[in-house]
Amino acid sequence: MARQRLKSDLPTKVCPVCQRPFAWRKKWADCWDDVKYCSERCRRRRNN
């Protein structure tokens, strides 16, 4: 049985809209390099 990673061990980025750090999520495993925003809300607010 594999050990789980601690959240502090996961890679992080800073959202350009809200300036908050966000951590890697499993659903972003295939596209982590393309992820820029922490949430759908920030993605929609990017130009405002």
C-alpha cells in the first residue's frame, strides 16, 4: 500500500487573479503545466 503525499509536498502555483497559492490536484495531473487559475471563478474574472 502506497503512502499518501502530504499536501505540503505537492507542487504549488500562485493565481494571477487573486494572488493566492493553490496546490496540485489529481484532476490536473495531465495538464498541470497549462493550469493558470485556482478556480473557475478566477478564470472567468481574468479580464475584468
